Amino acid sequence: MSIMELDTTYVAGTYKRFPVEIVSGKGSRVVDANGKEYIDMGSGIGVTAFGIADDAWQAAVTEQIGKVQHMSNLYYTEPCARLAKLLCEKTGMKKVFFANSGAEANEGAIKVARKYAAEKHGPDHYTIITLHNSFHGRTLTTLAATGQDHFHKLFQPLTPGFVSTPANDFEALKTLALETKAAGILIECIQGEGGVLPLTTDFVKAVAEFAAQQDIVLMVDEVQTGNGRTGMLYAYQHFGIRPDVVSTAKGLGGGLPIGAVLMGEKVQSVLGYGDHGSTYGGNPVCCAGALSVIERLDDAFLSRVRRLSGYVFASLHGAPGIESVTGLGLMVGIKTRAPAADIVKECISRGVLCLTAKDKVRLLPALNIPMEDLTYAIDTIKAVSAELAER
């Protein structure tokens, strides 16, 4: 059997894969089993922050593999401690809990909010407020937090205690939070899976002020938006707020599975001995990879991300066949006149790998993508969008 046949026969059919088998790559270019080269504008859905087979990342990971690949959390390891310190120094947060994925990071954030509220305000304060069109993960609890009904239908009953409200409607959120005795509010500053839709600055600031006034734990989901993706280390920094909890994953590990719950001053001591845990959380190899990513996300690097973003938005805005462009940094949603799936399919044939989000083409290129690769990819997307719009 071919690899595609083996996959179809033995792997659960949960993914609608493109008919492309990737076998190697370097930077923002990948190669399929037939030797065809592609420019990768998805980076594993925002994971490979420095591209494929990045030299610094490889060196950090392989060095750690040669020392110790895993230890129980009953013992200390250097990469875990150093990564926690670096994340706290760069954000002003106080404590970090390491998990294995974005969904697990969001589960951890929710546990922090509920334990804090139960201890401070009583056991009837447990509701978590989220936003319509949000996406927070695929566990039963993070599905319950996700504000999209179609994700809920096949998996009832979901974890209780979650309600959602329209994005950018502060009065509706305020009313719901007070009615339900909310323990926490969980938002994405840019709704990625919901269509790459940024929240408004006024809304985000109003929510942050309200949460502080009411002593409600404010959680920001930075699973997709974090680790330099938007041109700042974390997207909330564009909005001038300081959350109580930040969850992150994806680009943090540069290709290895790691999630993190960053806890601010108010909640830094909420989790005590035995309250939470993870066998693989803080794995030294994953943390070594994450260190190599976070250490390089300095002001000069993030400034370049913002410059590349400016080029992308300016190039796509108003181009033939393109109706609108949304997002921030190198997290881009493109509403095209032709169906997004058709645009992506044609781009693949021309050597450019893109993603979709709802009815949009979605771009999440490596943060260090070379300008020549970015230019070729954007020109290809523009050409395909114009051509298919005329059919």
C-alpha cells in the first residue's frame, strides 16, 4: 500500500486531508513524495514558528535528547524551570503550569478560574463566559467553552457551566456575567477558527476593566495568536490589558507538543499540591524546543513580523477577487469571491499551501519566512483569486 492508502485504512478518518504527502523540508519550503516543492503558508496551523528543520531549534532539541528525554514531575529539570522563568519575565506573569496542547492549557485555565472563584466567592460562582464564534479545543470541556453550536451536537452532554455571548457586545456580556455569577471570562483577542476576526479594542478593554471590578478571572486564549504570531509576543499586548490567566500552545514548541498556563498575581497561588498535573507537562525536550523559540522573539524580530504583515495586508487589500482581509500580524483571513476551498486547491497545484477558516483562506506562515517566499505566495494567491472570480 501507498502511504495514503495505509493512512486511509488504519488512521481514524477525522481529517479531510489534501492529496499531498510531505516528506521533507527546510524553512518555509516543503517537498512531497513526488519531489514537488511548496511554500508552506500554514506552518502546521501556526506551530512551526521558525519553519521546518530550523537549525537553532534542531540543535536545542537534539542536545536535550542526548541528555534526558523525559523525567517525572517529581523531579526538577532545567529546561522546564528556564522556560517558565523566561515566559514570566517577558509577560509579567508570575507562575506557569505546563501541559501538552492548547486544549489542555485551556482546561488548566478554567480550573484556575473555578478554584479561585469557589474559594473567594463561594461554590455557586462557577460559570465561564465565552464568546459566540470562539474556539477553545476539542475535549468535552473545551468544546463546551467553544461558542459554536455545530461543534456541540454530537457529543452531548457537554461539561456544564459554560455560556456564550456575542463578541464585541459588552453590555450583553456584563449582564450575562452578573446573572450567572461568573467565575471567569475566556476570550480570544482574534477568533482564529471562527474566521480570523479581531475583537475591538474598546470591547477588550471594557471586559478587562469589568472583570477586575467584579473580581472575575479574565483568561485570554493565546493558543493560536501567541508566541509572536500577531507581531507582539502575545496578542493581548496589542490591546493594552493584563489578563489574570493566559493559555498558549501551538507556536510555543516550534513543532513539539507543549501547552502552558500563565498565571498572574491574583491567581498565582491558586493551584496547590495535587490540584493539577500532567505526565508529559514540562517535558525537557519540548521545553528545550520552546526555549529556542521564545529566546529569539525579541523586539527586532517582532518588528520584522509587523513589517511583513504590513506588506501582506497592503498587497491583498482591494486586489481582484478579494473582498476583505482580516487578522493581525502573520495571522491573516482572506474573504475571496470564489469559494475558499477552491482557492486553496488551486494554490496547492501551483506550489503554495494555504489553510481555511470558515469561508476564508487563512494564512499562518512561519514568522521568519523569507521575503521572496512570501512574495511568491501572495502573488499566487492574488492570481488564483482573480482567475477563479472570473469563472
